Amino acid sequence: SPGYHIVITGLIKFINVIELKNNKYLSEINRIMDKSILLTDLLTDNIGNVAPIGDTQYPVHYSSLVSVDIDGNKQYGYTTISDEDSGYSIYKSDKAYLFVKHTGKLETHSHKDDGSFVFGFDSSLVISDVGFLDYTSSVSNRISKGRRSHNGLILYDSNNRGIDNYCFLGDMESGENHLNITSVCFDRKNLDPLYKRSYMYKESGGASGLLISQKILSSK
């Protein structure tokens, strides 16, 4: 989860300074840390809030991660990343932030949130997720990991039971003022296609908008 990534990155960075100064693998460790720190910036929205995906509390604020120029203005251009291991697809510009959670290769600590997303615009998180609540066996913990606490689409089988799904990136195309992402989701049990969701973000003439469309692929 973004929360774990940021905590572990900070911990290793601290240990690196204190304990690893003379380690023969220091250059390799520093290379990995540089990549980790760059990813950390992408895991936060435009005001430094960590994306509330998986085991990440909300709000957690890291204002030092917001890139600014000499006049204090936010400065990104735009950046996209799609990582198969984590399942994260992220778009970040100076105005918008979209984080889509697909199924990754590593599902440790995963919730039933495949296909969910968060969207931020300017200084606000417009569409959020419940994120992490606690590690106990409380009702709130069980709720936070369930389908209804995330904004993926829930389909039901003939017995009126929610279908667990895998969701994978279909297509991703982006530019400084636009983004197109398609997610395709499948039944975890038999891999039948369930639905397709498309995210289309565009800035034009001072106006901005996010259009989300969904198409049911299942005949259930």
C-alpha cells in the first residue's frame, strides 16, 4: 500500500544514514532509494495527501513531498506510471491526480478493492476511498476491507452473492492535458469477464472534467 511504501522508505533512509555509510552495497542501496523516493511523490496528491488505497490511513499528509518552484508554485508538468507488481496506475499533473488500483502480482495486505480509484483536483480529493481503519478484529476493520467500502463496481451472481474480481489495466494513454485509462475486470473464480471501466480526463480552455463510463461484460 502507499502507506507502507512511505513508512518503509523513510525507515530505510534513516537506517542508511546511520548504519550503512561503509556498506559495500551502498551504491545499489542508494539507487533503489532514489527510485523509491521518486515513487513516493507519485503516491501523494497535489497537496501532499497519501492516496488512501489498501492499508493507508486517511488523511496522512506529507507536505514536504509537494514539488514547488522558486516562487512556491506547484510544479509537475505531468507524470504517469503503471506498475504490474503493485497494480498501481497513476496520473499526476499540476491540476489533477488519478490513482487506479488494479490487481497486482503481490496481494499481501490486499483488500477487496481491485478496480477502485481516487481522484483529486487542484487542492481537494474529490473522490476518495475508505483506506485503512485499524488492525484489530473490529467491525470497522472488516467493513474497510469489504467490497462496499471501495468504489469498484459490485456484480452479484445468481444467488445474490457479490463476485470477487481481478481487475487489470487494458489501455493507458496520456498527455499534459488529458488521460485515458481502461480497466477490465474478471471473475476470480472462473476468469469470466465482468465489466470494463474507462476513465477519461481532459483539460481544455480553462475547463477540466473526468468522465467515467462502465460497460457490463458478464451475462450473469
